[in-house]
Amino acid sequence: MQRAQSEKMNLLAWKYIRSSQTMISNKTDRLRMAIFFATVLLCVNVLHAQGTPPVWLPEVQTPPKGFDDASVANLLLTDADGKKITTVAGWEKRKEELQHAWIKHLGSMASVRKKDQHYAPPKIEVLETFDGGDYLRKKILYETEPGQNVRAYLMMPKEIKTPRPAVVVFHGTNENSYHQTAGVFVQNERATGLQLVKQGYITICPQCSIWYCTDDIHLKYREVTAEFRKRNPQQWGMARMVLDAQIAVDILASMKEVDPQRIGATGHSLGAKQALYLPAFDERVYCSVSSEGGIGFEQTNWEADWYLGPDVKKPDFPLNHREVVAMISPRPFLVLGGDSSDGDGSWQYIAAALPVYRLYGQPARIGLFNHRKGHTIPPEAEEKTFQWFEAFLDPSQGGQ
């Protein structure tokens, strides 16, 4: 329905542009009129495409008690020459510079993938298929880094009439890894991939690269990372995680059952870090939820080789995760905290990104929900995730 309304608005706008141009004889004035309306049309499309935010959006945009947003409000809207950024075009240019600066640190394995461009998916081997009654679950194997395979669960509703929204679901650090997010052994609150497929989404639950890329549940991340760094000395582990995440999106975007304009991402703990980085470097990801990943360098072990390396803890490190959060704008991004890895201390990153989001218009689709229940996903946080995706990915469209 939203897409049909958008097309109708576009048609009416362009008809008005043409009729206005016929009433203006001066060529320069006609050109100015066309540019003006095209700009208006672009803004309308950006805002309309973002959907209707949840009613609780103001709640997750309320600063914690005692926090002064003004302390971080001007940290991002300044270009490389120190000039103030006041337009979307100015920020888009700055964002591209920041993305390349981050890629330089991560290593060339990381890259920016653009929306509306095709990226060929890898060759997929189906290892097994499970009939869940109203959904199918396929265990698949595919290559990411040359000679290195990743396993994942790809799940979809049985009845699909038109393309549906899809979500990449990243797992946390636990012995069941990607089996957990797919609900293979235990169907608990972290089986997000399974819960979403039952709500009408197509989901892919990839295995994180710091496992052996086998079904061995014993995590040997130090050994795996050492081997990775030996093969790729110029890459940090997050570069590989970004690449793996983008390949998961390649798979989804190539499927005829998936609407490539409605792809989301979510993850908890380790997976939350991927749910932060993926949309920052992949414009095809429209909506993301990051649960208890610890945004700040000081909040979790970002200095580990399987993430960003020790330089991020140095006082003179030139980059900051405020930039990564802002690089997601204007696409919807929600942080879930439990006062463990994320919490009130994470608000500074949201506050810094809010002015960037507001360049694109109101309301800004970004926020922090602190459930204050530790490093877990309690029912209220789980519900926020589902409502966030329902608002912006709209699973009711393309259903049975």
C-alpha cells in the first residue's frame, strides 16, 4: 500500500511540475521550478518510504536524566575543512569520506554496497531441509572468503504470493551460535530468526566467522582469529564480519521471494556489533536493531583482533562510533540496552546522530530503549524489536 501511495504522489507531483512549466515562458525560471519541485519530491519520497514510526518513538528519543544533548550536537555536522554542514548533500559527501576512513582502518575486505545495485550471491549448497509446518528451514553452506565456508539457516513462510520483507539475524556468543537464532535446539527469546519467520518475514541466520565455520559448538575464537590474521594481515576481524553480513544480504536480495527494498538486520551482543556495522556500510539494509552490543569503545572489548584491534583504545585514535551510527542515517536504527553493554551511557551516540537524521526531516528514525535488565532480551525489548520492524518493513504487505 505504501509503495502504491508513493507512486501516486510521484505522478501527481510530476503532473504539477509539467503544468507549472507550461505557464512559465522563461527557460531559466522553468529550470528553477523543475529543480525546486524535484527537491520537494525527493524529500517526500525519503520521508514516505520510511513508514510510520511506532507511537513510542518519542520515548526512545528522550535523553537520560542529567544528559545535555548540546554537548554532542555539533560533533558530526562539520566537514573535513571544519565548515558547518547544513544540507543533506553536504552530509552525504561527509558520510562517504567517513566510510572510506573506516574502511582504511578495517581493511579492504570491508566495502560500501549501494542500494539499487546488484551483487551476485555466492553458490549455495543446501545441506538439509526442515519442514516447520508453516515455514521451511534450509541449512545452507556458501563461501565468503576464498576457501572459507559459512553455514547459515535460511527460513521462509511456506505461502508467499508476492515478495516479502527479510531480516538478517546475527547470533551472540554462545555455544549454539547460529542454531540459537534459528530456534533449532531451544526456541527462547533469542530465537529471533524463527520468531520473525512466523510473523511473515524471510530470515537468514548466518554463522559468525569467529567460529570454525563448522558445526563444532566449541568456540575457539582466538585460534580462528589468529588464522584469519595470518591469511589477511591487513584486515581486522570486523572487516570479515562486515563482508560476511553483506554476503548474507546478497543472498536475500537475489531471491525472488524477497522485496529488496525491505531488508533489515538485528543481533544481540556479538551480533549487535554486526547489526551496527552492516547498515553503516550497506545501504540496502533499510532498518536495524542492535541489542546490547556496547556502542562505545570503552563499553566492550572492541580492541580485540576479532573486532577492531588495539588502536581503538588509544587516546589519539581518529575515528569514533558516533560516525558509524550517523552513517546509517536516515534509515531506522534502534539500540536496545540493559545497563550492561549498552544503557544510558550509549545515549551520547544517539544524541550525536540525531542532528544528522534531522537533516532529512522529521521524525528522526533513531532511538535507544534501555530495559535495565542486564545482558539479555526481556519480553519488552523483544516486543520493541518486532514493532520496529513492523513499522518500517511492513510484513503485512506481500502476505498470504
